Amino acid sequence: ATSLMMVVGRAVLPLLRRPQPQLLRPARLLTSARSASSLSVSVNEQGIALVRLDCPGEKQNSLSDEMMGEFETVAEQVANDPKIKAAVLISGKPGSFIAGANIKMIEKLGASSYEAVHEVGLKGQQCMDELEAMQQKKPWVAAIDGPCLGGGLEMALCCAHRVASTSSKTVLGLPEVMLGLLPGAGGTQRLPKLIGAAKALDLMLTGKQLKAERAKKMSLVDFTCDANALERTAVAVAMQAADGSIKPKKRKLGWTDWFLEKTAPGRSIMFGQAEKQVAKQSKGKYPAPYGILASVRAGLEGGHVAGSKVERERFAKLATTPESAALRGLFFGSTECKKNPFGTVATPVMTMGVLGAGLMGAGIAEVSATKSMRVLLKDRDLKGLSRGEAQITGNLGKKLTKNRLTKYAHDTAVSRIIGLTDAHASWKRHFAQADMVIEAVFEEMGVKHKVVAEMEAIVGDKCIIASNTSTLPIGEIASVAKRPQNIVGMHYFSPVDKMPLLEVIPHAGTSKEVCAAAVDVGIRQGKTVIAVKDVPGFYVNRCLGPFLAEAVALIQQGADPLNLNSALTDFGMPVGGVTLADEVGIDVSRHVVNNLVGEQPKFLGVRMEGADLTMLDAFVEAGFLGRKAGKGFFDYSDKQAKVKPINKEALAIIDKFRHPSKKADTLSKPELAERMVLRFLIEAVHCLETGVIRNARDGDIGAVFGIGFPPFLGGPFMYMDKLGAKTVVEKLSVLQKEHGDQFAPPKLLLEHAQSGRPFHGPASA
């Protein structure tokens, strides 16, 4: 989803800091005035109503039709009770304010008509407008602890004051754009008024989430305090608001903000630049950012009523788009991936050993240490270890500089990593304490076997040994183990600190407890985890192999590598296929491809045909390994060049492997992209058919989070549902006749084409 990330601009004037209110002792609570399934109200001796949110049976509070109905009743009660002077909106769940709209409500909206969504949007806006109107007579204070996102922040924006806890769980934002939507309950109107249009656009267009202190500096919240002091601080603020000693802060416009927001030329400049950034980053594939821009502009130019009208119209339109459906599908899928399919872990991993301090090993160590795990990072010598440690401290240092990490969190994470080498006499004693060891050593089976034998002699009987191999069979790695039940695959994607996917691969003898622990580690590391079958390439690389083979085939048939690249980026991929090979490393690409070549069913057989893959051997022999070697398909010798030129020596190699009869130089970019993408789709269906992945949703998640399959398409299976299985089969049949059986439609796809049944959802009519 990186194509959604865009920066519009930042206001230039410093923000005024507000004084903290005088704290009062907690007041005695009277008997409850009203109770409901999600809301309860109590009034203290000073006339402050505490409205508590607590969605029953849920870990997080979320907005639903039922809760909004209850809230309207409570708000009316507060407004009409003469004993109540002010109100505090607070959660009954520690660490959870309101995380946004209820998932079931989002699903319901996605299946509704434009008119039905428009009606829901109107009701939401009216509810928020009524709450905002109450602030003149009876001020409300939002007491925020935990996620305050989407509709939760829109509700908080309606309150006269906002107090946020400094808990690490507290984040504020309007992330609707990540679901292909926009803030539909007044967020596009109130946020620009509070913090300025430029900053508001930045938050809404990126879905960025702010910590409490950052939100205070931006004037999004008025006060911050420790979570333990939140209720009494909010009550104190409410009392002072009730007696008029503090009033809602009014933003003072500097000249720059006045020009950008209050004048027609300024708005033209601001929104013109914003639209250029949106077009550059989204390439026109995501309609939600344009809806946000239109809604904010309408409010600035025509006022709240006019802006709200555009907001609900755009919200209703967006909710019924295929792009939003795709992004919502990914959201639901990634939410499901936070649940451990193997059950609860009896003893969580707390001490992790990592063998190899290279790019992958250091990355694994970093994401583990930042999530409270003690890490033993070992390399053969000091040079290798120092390289890995420098990578970790460099990455964490950048986050510290950008205020994405506190000094305490930075120092704590660094202190959790214990660097070890063969020269340290104590390294075996350290590793004997490990709950899990992840090896990230050279991709060669003999090396893996040596590591397993050495580790089993050192670690405890219950210690898990995980392999970060990208292609080697886990069962074969475990074949030399004395305790094969403790062996599991954990395939991370590079760079580990940025790529969200983790494939967990049990072999036939891996115990359920070990699988559960491996998934638990991934979830705690912040990864999106899918469990896949132990086959060559697992899921993502198994699909990537035919995709790369087709890229090679097209190049050998005369396709321009630059056209091939732009064809895929135009389709929505983050990088082109040729650039992908260079970035991954052509030697690594060759390894991935060659590991899939062989007889079915273990290997892919005819599904890897269509190209002379020995061309990759020629590249490796010539030293053209990609960016890391300075040359691959492209020439990286000029580090200043934004667009890297084609490596002329690589073209000479390509000419030697030119196909004698087939020509792809006349194919359009959509045709080039289609051929490569169809090869990926074929293998994804085979993986579902043979149980490599559990379901279509996992297949979508793996493709999007693993290699950047376009999020607005939802993943390979949602994309096939959009096209229709029958259409996909027709396209493949044409290519099969022209180019061979590597394009043969899988049996499962043929069944879906015949029945009309989609891969997601109920059967189609």
C-alpha cells in the first residue's frame, strides 16, 4: 500500500503550547443514571457526566449503527439534564478509545447501494453536527487512551477539548484512505479548521497515525497526561470548561495559511500541488485521495454545509467502487492474519538467537528487539557482526531522528541485542538459553544441515530451530534433525524492517505447538503472517518463478526491458519485472527460478517453460548480478542518475538468447503486463488447488504484502473475481494455443469458469 503514501506539505508557523489544567481530586461518583449495552453514564458531585464506551465482547471499541443510536440517546440526556454541566467521553476499556467503524458495518456498507450508503453518511454527519452544537452550552471532553481512529477521531473532533494519554497504544488518525474511503462523518471539514488544511490533507491522504505528543504539537489534542491520570485530568478540564476558565482554542492563521485557505489563488496553488502529488503517487489507480481533496476544498470555499454535502456524496460513491472493495478485502484479510491459526502459545518466545548478521539476519534481529524480545545475534567474525549491528543502529537512528521512536525505546531496543562471534567463548552458553534460533545463513542444503546439527547439540530440547530459507524444502532441512518436530520455516522478505509479510512453513513433522510459537513471534514482530505448505518456493516465490520466466521470455522475444518495466508499473506494481530481478539480485532470481524447475508435482514442470533460463547463468558468469554489483539489466555506475540506463553488455548477452521466430517487440504495454501477470495468476490458482495456501484470502495477502501485487486490485484472487474466471480462461486459452502449455488454465480455474463461482464470497448468479 505504499502507493497511497504521499506528502502534501506542512504549515510553517510553530504551534502554541497550552498550559496544563489544575488537577482536582477524583470526585465521588453517583449512582448510574443510565446503562446501555455499549454506553453507560454516571454523574459526579460537580455535575460532570462520565460517558463510558464499552462494546461488549470486543477487544476494541468501534462505531456501529447500534452504538450511534445509543449515543444519540445519551447525548440528548446530557443536554436536557440541568444537573449536568459538562461531559467526559471516555472508554471503559483500558487502551482502547474508538478504533473506527465496526468491521461488520464496513462489510454491510460495501454490499449496499449508493443511496443506502449516502443515507448512512447523512445520519453520521447529523449525529456529529448535533454533538458539536452542544459544545456551546455543555462542553464535552474526549479522554483518549488507545486507538482514536476514523469515526473515533471524528467524534473527538466534535468535542470542545481533547485529552490524550501518553501510552504507546494511543494513536490518532483518519486512515479511511487505506480502505479506499474518506472520513465520512465530518472529518474532512473539522480537521482542516482545527490544524490547518495542509496538515489535515497530509494526515487524510496518507492515513498517517500520530502519537499523543505529536498530536499535541499539531494542536489536534489540547492536553496530554499519563494513562493512569487520564480520567481525573479529563474531569478537571471539563470542570474548567464548564465554568469558562478555559475555552476551545481557535487557530490563529499566519499569512501562509491565510493565503492558502482564504484566497482563491492560494487554494488553487495548494490543491494543484496536492493533485500533482496524488497523481504521481497513485497513478490514478486510487479514487479516494481525489474525493478527500474535493471534500476539503468544498468546505474551504463554501463552508461546512457545502463541504459536508460533497463529503457524503463522495463517501457514498467511493464505498461502492471496486478499489474500495479490494482494499477492504485486504483489511479484513490482514485482520484475520492477526489470529493464530494454530492456537494459543503456552510459552512465548522471549530469547531469540539469530545466526548470520547479514541483511536478513540483522533485519530479523531488529524487528524482534523492538518488540521486547532478547536477541542473540551471531556471525562468524567481528566484521560480519559489525556490519549487521551498524544496519540495526542506522535504521533505529533514522526512526529516532524522525520522532518515530522515543529515545527510551531506541536505547532499550539496542540494549536487547547481544552481539556474538565464533571468537566469543561464551556464545554457546548464551544460545543454550534461547527459546528459538532463526538461521539466516547461506542458501545451500549442506550448510543448513550443519547448522541444525550444531544447534541441536547446544540448545534445549524444546528450543525451536527456524530456517529463513526462501526456497529450500523445510522437510529436507529437518531430515537430519534429532528433534524434527522443532524445525519450522520462517520466510521473511527483504528488507525485513519494511516488508510486512512472513510465511510460516511447517513440514510434515512440525508440531502444532512449534507452529503456534512461530506464528506468534511473527505477529509480535508486527508481521502479517500466512501459513503455507512445504513445497519448493512456498507460496510467493512459487508464483514469482513463472512470472520471472515470462519476463525473460518476453525479453528474448524482443520486448524492450524499459517497456517491460513501465508496463508493470502502469499495471500497478511498485517496480517493473526487470528492476525486480536487479533489486533482488540476478543470482538470487536464478536460484529462485532454478529451484522450481523439475518434474511435477513437486516442481512446476511445464509451468516454468517458455524461456531459455540459462540466460540468467550467463548474467551471473559475467558478474551482472544487479544493483549490488553495479550492473545487471541496468547500469548503476552513475549513482546520480535517477533513471538508470540499460547495461549495453547485458544487451549483448540477450542477443545471444534471442528467440528465432517469436516476436514481442510489437506488443502493447497492457499486453506485456497481461502475459506476466497471467503466469502469476496460474500458479496462484495451482497453490490454492493443491493446498499450498489455506484459502484465497491468504493468497491475496501473500501477493500484495510479499511482492506488491497492486492493492487496488485486492490480490490475484480478487482480481480474477473482478475479471471473471471465464474471462481469465479465455485469455489463457488464446495464449496457450500461441505459446504453449505454460499458459494452460488450472483445473480449479476451469471449474470456477464453468460454475460462475468467485474465489471470494457467495456463488455468482
